[in-house]
Amino acid sequence: MDLGLNNKVALVTGASSGLGRAVAEELAAEGAWVALVARREALLAEVVAGIVARGGRALAVAADLSEPGAAAAAVARCEAALGAVDILVTNGGGPPSLSFEQTTPAQWQAALAMNLHSALELCRAVLPGMRQKRWGRILTITSITVKQPVENLVLSNAVRAAVTGFARTLANEVAAEGITVNNLAPGYTQTERLDELATAVGARRQLSPAAAKAGWEAQIPMGRLGEAAEFAALAAFLASARASYITGQTIAVDGGWTRSIF
């Protein structure tokens, strides 16, 4: 299937590892020019080098998007090098695993800055170019917690739900201009983030990280954790010309974990 992504310009944040990296690699494999944004400059350079070695076209943009103005600056660097952004994939780092009473005001501000404020700033920066072309794709990577909250993830449950609500509202505002906005809600997927959560949950319950993961697998109808490449395949489709009539959706990629019918 030709996804129509050849020579499209994509910007993917949180792209040095995990789901962001997998999405960036998938878009590059489909022929898109991809700007990868992340804080870890050395690791980001390695990922970009790997994409280029496989014949892809990629640009590394080292930035901490939790800092005011950093997201807009990252978009400006991408556009100066590659052209106006056609596809935006927002992906913020996961907040720590805590209950509400364990959190501090500073942790709430950090979670909001990394996930919500950065997404708002990125969207504000790319929309003028998308509107001019009357074509655009915006994908937010959130979490299954927006459909079914997970205990001891109060920061993620709340802030990612805010991102989802924003994106759903934006989808209606820009739909008539050829721009789609969708949320992707990954479930338990084998990434560095999941390793961190398994360690935190294991420590809380006096379990090994492997035992914590086994507990999650037991909750998943497919009986296994997801792979980042499986998630990235859906992201690439939603970013494509083929998905032109899909907007305002929050799609779980979770092996059936979410019990809701919506």
C-alpha cells in the first residue's frame, strides 16, 4: 500500500528512543523527511545515523521541549532545513509513577510543561504551514490511561487526558482545512519507559521488574506486551494520505487491555 508519504516533512518529538523513535523510523522508511527532536543529543545522533544508513532522510534537533520557546524553535529549525511541516507527532516523556499525595506542585508543573504545554506550542508553530497547504496530520502520543486510568500514575492520567481533550477540540477546528488530528493511546509496550514503570511498580509491591511485567501481560487478552514497531505502523497510516477521513479519534494500541467499548 502506497501511503503517500514520500517527501512529506515530519517532525517527531521524544524521538531518541521508544515509541517516538519507532514512529520516526517508520515514517522515514515510508519516504518522509523526518526531523527527530529529543533532549539526549548523542543518542539522537545515533538514531539519525541509523536512518540515514538505511537510505532514509533525517535531521537531528536536540531540544528540551519543557522549556518555553523550545518547541517553536525546534519547528523553525526543521522548516529552515526541510520545509514546512506536513506531519507532527507529539510525544512527551512519561511523568514519574506516584499517587496524588506523593506529588508536589513542581512535579505537576514539570508534567504539564513536558506534555501539554509543549504540544500546544508545537501545534501553534506548525498550523500556519499546514493551513497554507490545506493538508496536515497531527498525532499525539498519549496513553491508555486516557481511557482507563492506572493506579499510581496520577500525573500521567491527568496531563495526558488534557492533551487528548485539546487534540479532540483542535480536530474540529481544523478539519475543513484538510488537517486531521488524532490521538494514539499506547498500552503496555516494551520500551525504556515500561522498564522504568516495571521497576517502580516492582519496588512498591516487592516484585521483580520481570514479575511486574508478567502481571501486566496477564491483564492483556493477547497475553503479551506490545512492540514499538506495531504502534508505529498505525501512526504511519494515520499520518498518510490514506487516512484522510479519520480525525478526532483516540485509538488504543493495547492488545485489548482497555475494557471500554469506545
